[in-house]
Amino acid sequence: MLAFDRKFGEEFIGSVPNVPGVYRVFSAEGNLIYIGKAKNLRRRLRQYRNAKRRKKHFKMRAIVREADRIEFEICPSDLEACLLEARLIQELRPKWNVAGAFHFLYPMVGMKCDGGTFSFCFTTDPGATVFKDFEFHGAYRSRHFTGEAFFSLMKLLKFVGHPVRGKQVVPKYSYLYSFRQMGPEWLPIWRGFWKGESKTALEELILAMVENAAARRTPKTVQDHLNSLKRFWRHEAVFLANARKHTQYEQYPVPQAERDFVFLRYRFHVQDKKSFVNKSKTTTASVGRTI
């Protein structure tokens, strides 16, 4: 007999409906160890029942081994199941859920212009007192792409402005850089960049560096940093802008706790649009054949 059947009974799978929903797995001690969602609950839980001794099934087998009870909740749609799963994972952070459990680590980029000093910050704590006057952008998902772009920009801005020396006290894993001789005209163009609306900031940055002899002496390094900014623009800034636009999410910046929900709705919006286009093509083709 399969381990799944020994624990939950051979009739358990047959009692699970073929509908969207969320399932919760509890240990013998009553601790919630995993939350999952499914377009078809019975089909999904059957995968746990039939998990093989393969690497890709390791997590399912480990969950079954530790599980003592499974509960499920029916949802009106796949989207509602995804949203409920994301909310529960944020609130409860079960042992076996990693993705989405640490929304508070999503990075944000802030900036401000105070007189002749322009400042940028990279942080997961936008509410910190030291950042109270900053204009924030994000929240972005990838700390890698965002951090890579941020530090590349800080290195390139040394060719444009004059770095302000002296370490400032910031929260852990946060970074703050300031530059003199960068006027307020930089504020709107970098706003457009972080929001995924315009790449004018990159064009202006390149033009400014053309006039700098030190930048001209290190073209490969400069290009590498520009490429990092372009990757961020494509994978983070534009992606976030599209998600906000198509879900009509007006609040900006997007709070860290809300980011996953915005993108879940966006993902389903894109899927629905593709489905509509495919159906239209099929209908058109059928009409063409009929004629």
C-alpha cells in the first residue's frame, strides 16, 4: 500500500472534488507545514499520492512523510485559489513554503534631491526614519537584478557627479549614496526609469559620460554597468509597469506585501488574453474553411 493511502485512507482521493482550491497540510503535532493551491484539487493531491523516488518529487515525498492531516478549501476560480494561497503563505509562513513567504525582502529604490545633493537608496525597509523624505519605487521582486542595477548606477554616477564622502547610518542590508553637482532635472528622468516608463535617464547618463575622460578610458566596464541597468529595466521595471497597467493598480509604489497579488492578477490577465486570441484564431480558421 502506498504511504499516502496508509496515512489518509484509500478513499481520501475520491472524496476530493475536481475543482480549484487551496489545501493545507498539518503535522502530527497539529502544525501547519505546507499550503498549496490547485486548479484541480483531486488531480493535484493525486500527484502527492503517486510521487516517485525522483529528485523532482523530493518535496512532495517529504511533505507526505511529515504529514498527518490534509484539509482543503474550494475556491470559485483558479485565480481566487492563487490569491488565497499567497495571502495564507504571507500570514502563516509554513515550513515548506518559501516562495512568497518573505515579501518583506522585496527591494525598493528611493531617491531625493536636496539642494545641490542628489541621493539614492536601496532597501527593503522604506519606512526607516533615515528614508522619510525619499521618493520610493518598486517593490521589485529580484534582489539580484535590482541590486546589480543599483550598484552599477552608483559607479556610473561617479563620472557625472561628485560622491559625498562619509558613512551614513542606515538599516541593515540598506545602502545610501549621495552626489553633488547633480541638479533636480535628474529627478523626473530617473523617476521614469524606475517606474518602467522611459529610458531617457540612460540616454542622458550616456551623454554625460561621453564628456568624462575617465569614463572613456574604461568603455568595457561602463558598458557592463549599462547592461545591468538594461536588464533591470527589462525584467523588473517594465514588468512591474505592465502589471500595474493591466490590473489597473493605481497605488505607487506597490507595497511589498501587495506585489505578489498584483502579479498574480496580471498573470491571469495575460493568460485570459492569450486564450481569447487563440479562440479567435480558431473561430476565424473554422469560418474560413466553411466558406
